[in-house]
Amino acid sequence: MNLVLDLGNTRIKAALFHASELVEKSTFPSTTALLSFLEQHQFEHAIVSSVNQSADEILRAVNVTGKKFKLKAAMPLPIKNHYATPDTLGVDRLAGACGAFHLFPNSDCLVVDAGTCINYEFINKHGHYLGGAISPGITMRFEAMHKFTARLPLVHFTIDTHVPMIGDSTETCMQSGVGNGVVAEVDGTIEKYITNYPDLVVILCGGDAALFENRLKHRIFVAPDLILKGLNSILLYNVSI
């Protein structure tokens, strides 16, 4: 089995793959819990991706019989990276683009990764990653309003939250502004891409993906394991060369 590790801003995810097949996945509450898991297992090959801490300690703890890698923008990829500043490109964004190319080869793809931030990644049908956009995520927007004002409360948002068009309290006004605003942003972004790429495939992933899934007017594919599958495609590509 091959190991894929995704150390995100809010979650630590691990997945076991047999070739391209996702066999098992887990979420760990802390680096300590992950290290404890790694001490007890051996893998064939492995790749570690981290956006919020050094991956070196984790990589050293991974026991493999074959090869192991730390994801960097400079490493060989199954796609062509046209990002102007590759050293500043988040590895999670890169993995998402590779995941889209793996799932929908020969298609123009827009990845909407709804997590701490909302990341938009565009990869064309030729396998060229061109970049995208970054905007604040749902929780970040609520926290910003609370932090940068004197009296606005900290409001939370779940999949069951009713989002009114017209709020009749401070809390529901904030829910309306964030909830409707984010959906309008995502729908508007998709609309602009479709103008230039009529056969666009839109892929939704990320921790807050469920909050968008039934609120968007455009046709989307929900791929909760997109980042993990993208990382595995990068791992397989590097093992093969």
C-alpha cells in the first residue's frame, strides 16, 4: 500500500492507495496522533503534503520499503505548471489541479476547494495548470466581521443553517451576507469561466463543500477526496520516473 498524507490548515488526512484505488482514509486530531500511527506501520511508497508546518519531521517518521517524497512545486508533476511564482504556490492547490487532471483528463476543469480559504484552480484540457484565485472561506468571513468590529457577534454556519435573503436580526443579516455572498461569488466565478470554456467541468471539494453542494445553480461534481487522489497521482508519477 502507498501512503498519502495531507496536512492542511485545519485537518490532517491520511489515505492508503493500491495503485490508483483509494482503499482507506483517516483523519488525525494532531501531529502527535499521526506520528503514533506512523510508528506502527510500514508502506511501499509515500508522499507528504503540508501547508501549515514543516513536512520534514513527518517524512522522517514514515517507514517505506520504496520511495518517499515531500511535495514541492519544483518536483516532477503529471501536469505542466504555468504559475508565475511556483515557489509561492500552495501545495494543496497543486494537488487539487493534479486530482482534476487525473479524474477528468482532456477536459477544461475548475476546482473549487471550499476550506479555510476558497481556492479556485483552473487546469485546461491539455493538462496545463494556469492558476486561479483565492478568497476568504466561510468561517474566515464570520471571524473577520467579529474581529474588526466592536459589536458584531461571532456567528456560526452549518449545512442546516437557513440563509434568508432579508435578515431580520444582526445574526441572520450576517448569515445572509456571508451565505448568499459566497454562493453568488462561486456561481459568478463559474459563469465567467464557462464564457471562455463552454465545456467546463466544475469540481467541488474541501471541508465546507457540503455547504455549497445544493446551493449552486451550476452543475458540479463533488469530489471530497480530490486532494488525496491528486497527491497519489503525483506519487505514482514520481515513482515511475
